[in-house]
Amino acid sequence: TLKGKTALITGSTSGIGLASAHILAEQGINLVLHGLMSDEEGASLAQEFSKQYRINAIFDNANLMDSDAISHFMENAIKAMGSIDILINNAGIQHTESVDTFPESKWNAIIAINLTAAFHTIQLALGGMKQNSWGRIINIASVHGLVASKNKVAYCAAKHGIIGLTKVVALECAEHGITANAICPGWVDTPLINDQITDIAREEKRSFEQAKYQLITAKQPLPEMMAPRQIGEFILFLCSDSARSITGSSLPMDGAWTAQ
Ligand code: NAD
């Protein structure tokens, strides 16, 4: 049973991370919540989780662009919770622009948040997992870890990178009862993709809903966005004992996007 274990989910104040936090909390898993919101908002979010699910939940708003902030975050979390049993590297940002003019600052931010932060959190969580001979590391990559799209040079580089990172960690941890996997979602209905939809709506003079449908069906055969909770349910399965042999895998959940 997973009850009483602790999961740390980066970027769990919104979208996939927040929905996944609810799915894990429903199982009695204690939570380290994290994301860009104020201390006050974060404390009340953690309190709501504790009350609703009768779990231990804490919050941190470490900026993942700052490796010192990540160290403090992880140290505090481990001190408060004992160890991190389930590490979900989920926080991410996007910027779409042609490589010709792609700003260096956006490149650096995307590589730092979507890739390098996971290296740091994994490094800091592994000691406790090895001590317990049990751990689950789940990195939220993307179909863009497997295939490319125009105007996503930094995002694709970071997501392809995190798949490589996942594979190495899986090899090194296989004898320690620790699995490491990457989930590769297609379109998920979260705020992350709103800019891409509004760009299409503006350029093609479409409504938001029409632009959204156009964005989805341009690449994804299943003509609907996934709900963030679906990713959470997949995460929960990967945490189970039945999934102990799934490790080092990049697992598409993409409405047949990468089947083509
Ligand atoms: P979201 O924008 O709803 O949430 C992003 C989270 O990351 C928030 O909690 C935010 O506070 C946090 N975050 C952003 N920058 C941060 C920083 N500098 N420091 C700390 N935290 C930071 O996005 P989402 O769609 O839920 O994305 C979650 C993950 O799923 C991302 O890695 C994203 O690339 C991936 N993903 C999303 C989709 C999609 O269609 N939405 C598809 C495939 C993969």
C-alpha cells in the first residue's frame, strides 16, 4: 500500500501537478506541494489538502531556476517528511518561437526548469530512497521528448534530455527497488498551452474554442485534450507494486500522436 508514503511534486500549484496531487492524496500519500505562489497561498493550499485527505502536506515555492533554492527546498522537505519516496518532476514552462530569434533567456529558463531542476531533485532524493530500498521517480516529459514540432527548440531539447536522464537513473537504481520513468503526454488541458491557443485565434481570426480544436487535431489523432487527472491516474499506477518492472521507459499517453 502507498498510504503513509511521501510524494514531492514540483509544479503542483496548477495543471497536471495539482490534479496528480489530488489523486495521490486520495490514497493517503503525504505531499510536498510546490510551485510559484506566495507563502500564504501555498500554506492554505497545503492546509486544504491536509484537512480534506487527512494527510501531512507542506508547501514550498523554491524557484527551480536557482540550484541553491532547490537544495534548500529538498533539505527542508526531507527534514519535514523523513524521506521522499515518490519524486515527480513535473514543473515546466513553454515558449514558442523560431530558432532564428529564440531568446537566449528563454532557452536558459526552459533548460533550467524543464531539465536541470530534475537532475538536482533526483540527486537529492536518491539517498533516502536507497536507504529504504524503495522509490519511484516519475518525470513528466512530453511527446516532445520523442518527436519534434516547429518553434519549440528549447522545449524539445529539454524534453528529449529528460528522457536520457530518466534512462540513466533507471539503470543506476534498478538494484535498489527504485524505478525511474518518463510520461510523454500529448495535449493536456492546462494553462501551459493557453498562449499557443490565443496565438492561433489571433492569427486565424478564430474563437478560442475553434483555435483549441485546430491546435489539438494538427498533430494528435484523438481529437480531444486529456484531463490533467488522467496523468495523475497513470502516475498512481507507476507507483504501484504491479509497476515495479516498468523502469527506464518513456511512456506516451498521447492519443496516437507518436504512432504516426
Ligand atoms: P501549468 O502551467 O499548469 O503548471 C506548471 C507548474 O510549474 C506550476 O505549478 C508553476 O508554478 C510551476 N513552475 C513554473 N515555473 C517554475 C519555476 N521557475 N520554479 C518553480 N515552479 C515553476 O503546466 P502543466 O501543463 O500542468 O505542465 C506540467 C508539466 O507537463 C510540464 O513539464 C509540461 O511541459 C508537461 N506537459 C504538458 C502538456 C500540456 O499539454 N499541458 C503536454 C505534455 C507535457
